[in-house]
Amino acid sequence: MVVGDDISEKPLDLFLKIGLDERTARNTIANNKVTANLTTVIHEAALTNGCNRSVGNLLYTVATKFPANALVHRPTLLRYIVSSKIKTPAQLEAAFSFFSSIGLENFELKEFEESCGVELLLGEDIDVPLEDIERTVNETFEENKNVILGQRYRTNVGDLFGHVRKRHPWADPKIVKQLIDVKLYGLLGERTAADDEKPSRKKKEKPTKSESISVDAHPPPTSEDQLNPFLIFPQPEENFKVHTEIFFSDRPVLRVCNTREMLEKHLKATGGRVLTRFPPEPNGYLHIGHAKAMFVSFGLAKERDGCCYLRYDDTNPEAEKKEYIDHIEEIVQWMGWEPFKITYTSDYFQDLYDLAVELIQRSHAYVDHQTPEEIKEYREKKMNSPWRERPIAESLELFDQMRRGMIEEGKATLRMKQDMQSDNYNMYDLIAYRIKFTPHPHSGDKWCIYPSYDYSHCIVDSLENITHSLCTLEFETRRASYYWLIDALGLYKPYVWEYSRLNVTNTVMSKRKLNLLVREKWVDGWDDPRLMTLAGLRRRGVTSTSINAFIRGIGITRSMIHLDRLEYHIREELNKTAPRMMVVLHPLKVVITNLEVGFVMDLDAKKWPDAQIEDSSAFYKVPFSNVVYIEQTDFRMKDSKDYYGLAPGKSVLLRYAFPIKCTEVILNDDKETVVEVRAEFDPSKKTKPKGVLHWVAEPSPGVDPLKVEVRLFDKLFLSENPAELDNWLADLNPASKVVVPKAYAVSSLRTAAVGDRFQFERLGYFVVDKDSISDKLVFNRTVTLRDSYSKGGK
């Protein structure tokens, strides 16, 4: 008992010296693991003689929270703490995120310092000015005002806090919290009895087996992914309010809304359900921007127990193909969405034609003979077409001739009679119908006139009883035209709402540009893994669930998003689902001289970091022989302090195997190129090197390991926003695809199938590509292991 007291007394003195209060120190001693960790940390920091309390608190946090996968880097962090280059909890959390993402990899100190705010600290006071924090708090409340007013004191303050900290990661948390509390009180006033009532709880549904329940260790520093993005939308029964005001140049302002009678008729037809639609044009493959559109439309319907149509906007027969139609339906299902019904705008061609006739009869449309150039000129000058006031009967006759193919293509159009003097360019008598003698992929050759998007899309929304017509912001100026047309026809008016279009850095999203890249073979088809098409992302190994998590995380109001943020969500999922394997991209032969030639032992390697020894399925066998291969970059002729690879006279640990020590280096005739390394292994494992290397061995004497092809994909463009460049093709990244034709892999990968995903240790996440054949597997790199987003940067 006396001995036990002596052992516990020394750590107690040590913990008190670093500023821990006595209660915390004694509680720490009660936990053997934390005691051992903290004692080691204090010795590593060379602070056994004590330090101030703030440094001591940081040491305690290091002892309890430092990532276990990166312990070799702990001394580096401690040097920064002791020198006061890292002195706040926020900096420390950023450091943990950084080291967790790189694991045992080497890193650049500059990158580490940037991620932890060290450069900021050295250049100026890291404290954020109070006025900057106040401004951000005010902006955060303005952005989330509707949600806060709806939830009142049930608002998740942590979300608001996270939003502010995202903008000011080094701000004092106490000040941020105080400002949020003051702002909340100023907006809501005193708490009421209703604020304190417990909300009724919905019974939680049991997750299916395919769903995983986990805690996000490093969530993105945002609040949108916690807020319900659909709270801003009204209920169907509220759709009697004024949708928009249309300002005419020659008559009173039109305040568009449904009458009570019209709304009642609509609600009776729908049963009061939310009905949305996802209306892609089948003229190309869907990209990640469409994933956001799906999330908004399908997501709202799902949130409100409603339904979402998949509607093909197929009004242009020249650009549409069955290939695209099939792809869209398949990719929508892959993204996890189930359409209520699949429809085509062409299903309504007869209805649209009949309504066009009615529009002419109401004197709201006319047949025009201007050329496209003349239409453009007249619109610029705000001049009416010479045929604008032609008699109704004449337009009806000409429109019928258009339908029967009696007028040449390009010689006539049907235009809506809107307002040529409006300040809104989209009210300048938009075209409703044009002549095209082109068979239609869905309706065949029945029609030779086709409706425009501006004419058809709002009418079909109304015919399908859509409650919420959701589209991207570039359509905002068309809202007046949308409501003008359905008001002119006396139809039900859906609620229209525009959200920001999703743009991701280092790529292009325009279908025109994507078409050009594919057509001119700058990429290898629509599913090239470098493209942000959903087919390309899938082939790259990205899952639909990680894409949806990314979309939910950014919310529905933000547009340009850094690629790192998408990669963060990809890593988060693959880290939990992709088994670990070892592959060497650029092999360097290592001959172990003290291991008998021909001797092979099978070792256990972990598929998962937390694999339990009793679970045999969590391990795979790797042969260990006297010839192994390591990465060429893991060997240097000259060693250095910050280098953890192999060098002459130096030892490293072969992962899951033994320590080896370099004893000899065989050079090429040029006396510079290393062709072979000789080494000795330590069967007792008494050697404890810091460096840990992945490797692959000969499975039997003279037999090479499994050869695989590995494709390393990177950003397609060098600039963050190539679409803004005049010569955007010149910005293509020449290193966006690097093929490694003869990498060496562990034999366990021999049975991998197309679509299987793996983490290649120290290299990244990879997926088996469809180009694989029986004797040659091909792997695509999905994403590297390094995660700059969760390090607090983007």
C-alpha cells in the first residue's frame, strides 16, 4: 500500500506544478490511462519543473484528446505550445484536426502553422476585434432570422455559434456566446411559458442495417447542416398570398395570387400534399449541381410527406437522346430518390397546344414572322413586332398552319403578348412555339411545332398541381413571365422559389462546356472520374450518401463551394466503410539478408484500425518473405531529423510486420539511382523506430506480387473558377490523370470486384474501375488521405 501511495504522489505533484487545481489533479490520478498520458506529455514538453496554468490546461487537453493515429507528431505540437505559438483551445483543436488527417505522414510546417493560426499569431494579435465578431453575429441572425423566429428559444444556439466560429475560428468563445445571447434576447424578448414547454417527441424509427450510426469526430465548421433547410417553405394551404408583383408599363401592377376558390380546388385534387418536381432537360449527363436540385425538390417532398415528379423537360428534340433519358432515371435512383411519377413535358403537348390557342383567343399571343436577328434588335430597342396587333383570327389560322407543317421552319413563331416596354427583359414577348421538322425522342413525328421552356414549364407545373416550383437563381428574372402566363390563362399558380446554383471550384458545370470536353475528347467520356458529373463521381468511387451529406451541409442558399469541402464528406464516409489494404505504387526492392530465401510467413494485417483480435473477418493475410517492396519515396540516401523513411544505417517498421535496418544500397551504373536496398530484420521487435512504412512482399521466391494499374486523379482545372477565363481550356490541369501501370498490391485484392472501395494505406481511397479485366485490376483514386477542410481552413 505504501508503494502505491508513492507512485500516485509523484504524478500529483507533477500535475499541481503545471497549474491543475487539486480536485482535477486527483480525479486525473484515478484514471490510470490519463495519468500515464499526462505524465508522458509533461516529460515530452520538458516541463517537469512546472508552467503557468494556461499552458498546463493545454497539456491536459493534449493528453486526453491527441489523435492516436499520429502520436509521432505529438512532440512537434508540444514545442509549439511551450513556445506560445499555440496558446488557445481553438488553435489546439485545429492542430488535432490537422494531425488526425495526416496520421503518420510527413508534413510541411508552413501548412501546419497556417491551419492552426500560428502565422496570424506571429504577425498580429490573434484576438479578433469585438466589432468584427458583432458584425458576423448580426449577419448570422439575419441569414437565419426566419428559423429563429419560428423556433424562438428552442433555436439550437450551438448552430449559430458554429456559424460565427467558422468565420472567426480564433475568436474568444465566451465573447461569441455572450453576443449571441444578447442578440437572441433583443430579437425575441422575454421567454414565454410556451418557450419552456417541451416539444412533442416523434418516435424514432429504427435505422436499417445499411445505415450506420456514428458521431462525427470532425464535423465541418458550419451550421447549415444542423438547420432544417425546408422550414422556410410555406404549407400548400397558405398558397393564396401574393406571389409576386408584375410591373407593367401601360397598366396597373399585377399582384399575382390564387383565389380561395382556385386554391380549394387544388387542395381537393392533391389532398393537401406537397408536390414538387425535378425537371432536367435530357440533353446531357447530370452533374453535381443537379444533385443539389434533387436534394431541394425531392428533399422538400420527403420532409413534408409529399411527392416529387421526375419530369423530363423534353421540348427540344434536336438536343435530346434516349441515352440521356435512361441515364437520368438511373442516376436519380442511385442518388437515393424515388420519383412519385415519371412524366415528360411532351406528355402535355396537346394540352399545351390547346392552351396556346386559348392564349391567342384571349389576345395574349400572336404569330410573328421576324427573324431571330430582328427579334433581338427590336427587343434591344423596346419596339413592338410589326405583327403584334394582327387580328386574332389571323393568328389562329397561321398557328394551325404551323401545326400542320404548312409553314417553313424559321418563317414563323408564336409569341406571347407581354410588355415590350417593361424593365424586365424576360417580359419582351417571349417565344411560345417554334417550327422544327425534327422527330421527337418520346412523341415521334406527331408534332412539327414545339413549345419553348418559358411557355411550357410554368403551365405543366400548374397542370401537375405542383405546390412548390423550385429552381436556381438565374430564373429569378423569369418569375414575372412565369406568373404572367398562368395568370393570363386563369390557371392555378404554384409557389415559386429560387435558390443559388451550386458551383464547385476547379471544374466547369455548364452543359455546353461539358459537352465540348466530351465531344473533343479532352476527357474520357461523360463518366470520366475527373468530371463533376454524377456518373463521373460514381466511377471515381464517390458514394451518393456522401454527395447528399455535402449538399445538406452547404445548405440551399450558398453557391461557390471549395472542392475541399466535398472531399471532406467523401473521406468521412469512406473512412468508416472502406477496408484497409497495402499497395506500393512505385516499388523499390528490399532484400532482407538475414531471412532465409524461400521462407514465407503469413502475417495478419488489419482491414480496420479498431479491428479486434477475436474477429478474424477484420484481418487479411499478407505474406512476408526475404524480398519486399517499399515506395521509392520512402528511401533516401541522406537521413534528416524530420524524415521517417528508410536510409542507410536507419531502421523503420514494416506495418504489421517487423523492424528492418538498411545495411547496404545497390546503385545503378550512374552511381545515383537506387536499384536495390539490403536490410536486416529484427524478429524480436525490440527495435522501436518512429517511421512506419507500407510494403508488399514476393508471395514465393522469384514471383512478383500482384500487379495492378492505378489511376491517380486530381483537379481537372488549375484555377478555382475556370469558367471565368476567356481561354478556359488552356487552364486544364495536365496532371489531372496520372496512370501507374505496374503497381504492386497484396494478394487479397485479387478478388476485388468493380465498384469495391478500399483505403490503400498512406495513399488514399481507391475504387475498382470498370476497365478492370480478369488478369489486370484497375483502381481509381477517389480522394487522398489528407483533409485540408477539417483542419479549419475552408
